[in-house]
Amino acid sequence: MSDSVDVAIVGGGIIGLACACRARQAGLSVTLLERERTGEGTSHVAAGMLAPVAEVEFGEAGRRVLDLGLRSAGMWPQFGAELEARTGLAVGLRRTGTLVVARDEDEARELERQLVFRESLGLRAERLLPSAARELEPALTPTIRLALHAPEDHSVDPRLVLEALRQACELEGVAVREHTPVASVEQDGERITGVVLESGERIDAGQVVLAAGAWTSELGLPAEASIPVRPVKGQILRLGDPTGPGLLTKVVRFHGGYLVPRGDGRYVLGATVEERGHDMHPTAGGVYELLRDAHELVPGIEELRIEELSVGLRPSTPDNTPVIGPGGLEGLVWATGHHRNGILLAPLTAELVTSTLTGTMVLS
Ligand code: GLY
């Protein structure tokens, strides 16, 4: 049995879903292939920080991610509003800003360096003394040393976004096929011709988008057309305050983790960063470190209830920058390697991929 479409998208996380939706809106016929259930992998575990300023890293790769991150952060309000208008579902965009907090002298020195770095890039980041930081977030321990406020770094609730994207894909007419693992990407000479499923079924496609995240390397691509994407494990806790919201308002980041308030008394506490292949087991050590570090900073978390412990695999390239656009073979389009930034970069990735698919833009 064989099917034929303009575009086959491999991977049904936030990147695959966003690309599918946009490509369909651009008039292409799209089949999305997900090995398990859409939006149940790494995207489902993600905290949802839209934080290009707080997360910027030194070096050329850091600058590239910053550039993409700022562009995509700027697109999020409209992307979210469009999804909400199309589906009637909320995406949980919260414009709260982010605080990066130093707990001791060493961390304060490092934060001063980070402030200078952001200033040199023209980014909006304010230096806050402990009293000012605690005015914004009274739950912070009185012993903090310094804080950096990034007022334009916000958050969304990825689980709400995924639900809205699923519905939007359905409304737009994307053929979404779950529990449909892809065995190989097919080619004829230098040209992609489609994919073969593990069931043996073949889907002919003019173009194939690889959005399989941490499973990209398992797709059986020829060596000349493959990109090394490794899984980077993250353990993450979901906490709930039985007394309701109010402990924290802003996203709070610290050495070793972050706390993301959802605004309704729920908090996401993440995340470990571990090189352990596809290992998905949570560990006592990982959870201990997250709780210890967060508790040092926000002692009030000890009253929160643990609602969920989950593990995600970030898809990461050797320099941790994403691969978005054409490459390797004619008709092959990359949308992977988003590392810690998949939620942030979803709107921009969808635009870049769709421009590539429709031939309306040549990517550099
Ligand atoms: N984006 C946060 C993380 O990967 O933990």
C-alpha cells in the first residue's frame, strides 16, 4: 500500500506539529508521522520558558541561538494568539519576566559577568540588589546575593500549546498518524522520495521534514545526509501549592535549575542536564539535587505537593545549536537539535521550514 503527499513530517512534538500546521496553511498536503502519541515526548515534559535573554551563552553558538531565540520570542504572542483564536484553547502565555538569582559570592561574581555580557549585546537585563529582588519575589530567601531581571523573558504552558496545536492540525487538515514509526527515509539518487514505515507501508512525499528530536539519529539516513543528534536527559518535577497561587510570580532561575510558576499554584521545577543516552529513568540523586537547590533559594517550596516526576530527552547537536532548513539531499528539510529551546523556537522553526518547503526563502 502506498500514499502520496507533498510533505511527510517525521515527529509529532511541538516542532513537528507547528511545522505541519504552518505547511498546511501554506497550501501543502501534509502527513505527520509520530512513533507514539503526538505531544507526549520531550515537549510534554518541557517547562515552557521563553527566555532568550536569561539563557544566552558565551561564544558563537550562543550568539546564534540568541538570534534565533529573540526572533522566535517576538513571534510567540501572535503565534499563541492565532492558535487560541483558531481552536478556542488557551496556550498559557504568561508575561512575567524572569529573575536569575545568585545564592553566594561565587554565583554573584558570575552573575556580574553575565550582566556585563548581556549589556555588551544590547539586551535588556537589570541588576537587582537582594532587597529589590525580594520586593519582586518575597519568597526568595533573605540570604540571596544578587539578581538579574530579564523583564521580557516569559513562559507558556507547553501542554496547553500541544493540545491547541493538535487541534489546529486537525482543523487545517493535516493527516496525523500516531503509533506510526518510520523505518527509513527513501531516496532516488540525490533526491528524497518518501519514507517507509516500520509496518512496511510506503509514503511517497515530495519533501520530508525531520522533526524527530532525540530520535533523529535512529531514522536510518545515509551518512552523507545525517546530523549527529544526541539525547540530553532532563529530570523535571511538577509541584502544586494546595493553598493556591502566590508563592512565586516570575520565572526564577538559579545555578542548576529553574522554577516556572503557572499562575494557578502549580510550579515546574527543572531540570537536570545529563548525558545518558536514551535512559529515561528518574533517579533519587537527580530529584534530590533539584529539590535541594530550589529549597535553598525558595524555602517555601517545602510546603508544595509533588504532582509529577518526569524525564525528557532534549535533542542536541555537537554545538547545541538547532538545525533548521534544507540539507543533505534534495527534498530533505531539517527541524531538529533544539536542545533546551524547542518550545521557544517553535514559531520561528515553523516559519523557516514552511518557507523552505514552499521555496519562498533561501536560508543562509
Ligand atoms: N529549557 C529548559 C531545559 O531544557 O531544561
